[in-house]
Amino acid sequence: MDIKNQNIFSVSQINNQIKYYLEKNYSNIWIKAEISSYKLYPSGHAYLTLKDETSEVSAIIFSQYISKLNIIPNIGMDVLVLCDLSLYTYKGKFQIKIKNMYVAGEGELWLKYEKLKQLLQKDGLFDHSVKKHLPKYPQKIGIITSSNGAVIQDILNILNRRAPYIKCYIFPVPVQGSGASEKIVNAIDIANRHGLVEVIILARGGGTIEDLWSFNEEKLIRSIFNSSIPIVTGIGHETDNTLSDFVADYRAPTPSVAAEIIAVDKIEIIQRLSFLQDRLILNCQKNIKYFQHRIDLLASRVMLYKPKLIIDNFRQKLFKKQYLLELYMNSIIDRKITKIENISNKLHLLHPKKLLKRGYVIATDKNNKLICKLEDVKVNENIKLQLINGSITTKILKKESRDA
């Protein structure tokens, strides 16, 4: 054989491929067996051996699943386990990884429970969008539970203490055993058919999965879903989960909590009413103040319906505008007078007599034309000199020119 053309695998490759195949094709499977050995290690992991009449297999429960188990494993116990098949690659050892474990009898019930849960979930019975709202202050409550035992007494005590104003209708039914679910369905049907109550409490105490199985029956689940009256479940303890809890409009962890959820405490109602009263008084005061302001505003506009008031109002406005106009005109006149006076003063300073008084003379030729330059006169020509109090006639003897 020519090994050059053959695929050669390492041990790690073989183990990893086997592990991959097992985990891909054998996950979330159920195995029924007997525990033949069991040991919990300080790491929190538990190692055990499962067997039947002819074979055995090693198994491990990792620490994160130990605390979630429904039972405490014991040697010799027949169990039903939910697990994944795998391989411990370091040593090539086949093993089962257990995720949950049930006593064999209960395990079959859990399988039935999970199967029905998936079916009902697929049909939309657990959707939050279809759940009905609970009434805030119900006056009539229906209680479906056993007439014997502590559950009914606990519910009634809480209702009487918190909300004595509520009227209770009790529908006594068996809460476990053969025919219990049919009796509960009948009670729900009666409450809906006659419209006796506004909300229903469906309750019972805790127990094993067998004890609570009536609340996992499909006919009861669909009856709760089809009820036009909202239903609150208080079944078992907080850790108990039945299919009735999933379909109910509200799931309370215990029957007592269900009663507290339904019945608003009378003290809380009194406080709420007091708050609403204060708000009502405040709003009334605000409205009174607002309408009083409106009345005052309308009263101030009553002049619209009295012509004399309108005329008097316009007369006052006219007088005011007249006064302002007079002020404006007087201001303009004063400015014009001041301007005229300034011009007059300037003209007065430029008057010829003012110049003559200061020693200046006015020279004119024989035609009384004003002499301003040498060119305006000739030598031996007579000119006239005007003085402040008379005039002089003289002759030009000589002209002398000088630079300006």
C-alpha cells in the first residue's frame, strides 16, 4: 500500500471530529437509566455512571446545572435525564453531559409537559399581546380553589383585611386527582356564562408535579385562554410553574400574593381619594380665578356698548394729540427763530456802515462804480471817497502796484 496517497489523521483530529459529530447530532436527548455511581467534587461538578440491564456510560453534570436540578441524585435511583452526547478529547473518553434530571416517573410527566408547552406556545396561547388587563378596583371576585385547606382561608383573610368592600364568589373544586381539571373548566365556564365576577383567582397550594398535574391539562389551559374574564393564577410556591401560569392573564407566585394583587388596600384607596380631592379643589380654584379674570376683562370692555364713553375716550385722545402737536410746532418755530437771528447777526456784521465806522472808506469813480482794483482808475482821474458822515472828491496822482 502506498501511504503517500492516504489521508493521515492525528489523534486530536479524530477525537475533535467525533466530538463535533456527537454534539451536532445528539443534543437535548432524553435517556432513561439507573444511577450506579455518583460523586460531587469541590469544583462543583458531579461525575456519575448511568446503567441499564446490559450497559453503562460515564456522565458529568457541570456546576451551573447542579443548582438547577429538580432532584438530588442518589445511587440506585431510576432517572430520566436531558443531556448532550460528547467526547472528552484529552483522553478520547465518551461521556454524557447532563443538563437536567428527573425521577423516572416524574420524568415522563416532564416530557409530556414540555411537549404540550411547545404546542400551546406555537398556537399563541402564551403571547403577552393577548392577555387581558386586570380591573383596577374590582367589586366582585371569583375564587376557584378547594373549599378545604389553608389556601381559601388565606385568600379570604387578605381580601377582608385589604378590601372588605369586595364581594367574593367561591367556586369549590378539587385541585388534584382524576377529574379535577374538568371541574375547574366547568367553574370557569359558569363564571363566564353568568357574568358573575370581574376577575377570577385560580389557586392551590404547592406540591409535586403529579400533585399539580391538573393545571397542566390542555383542556384547562384552553379554557383559561378562552375566558372573557381575566384570570390570575396563584398555584403552588414561587418555584412551581404550571402551564396554567403561562396562559393566565397574570401569574402570582403564591395564592396570597394573587389576593394582594387583585385587592387594592383600602388605605391606598383612601390616600388616592385624598390626593384626587386635593387636585379637584386646586383645579376648581384655578378655574374660578380664570373666570373671574375673564369677567373683569369683559367689565373693562363695557364701554363698547356706551357711545358717551366712546366719545369721551376719543376726546381725551384728541386733546392729547393736540397738545403734542402744539409742542411739536412750537419746537419747530423756536428752531426757525434761532436760525433767523443767527443770519441777522451775520448780516448786521457785514453792513457797510459797520465797515465805515472802523475807518474804512468806499471808493467810486465818476460813474459811481465801486473801485476795487488799480485797473478800475487812471492817473489824474477824479474819484469819490465815502466816509461815515459824508464824502470827499479827490484826484489820482499816482498808482503803485504791489504783490498780493
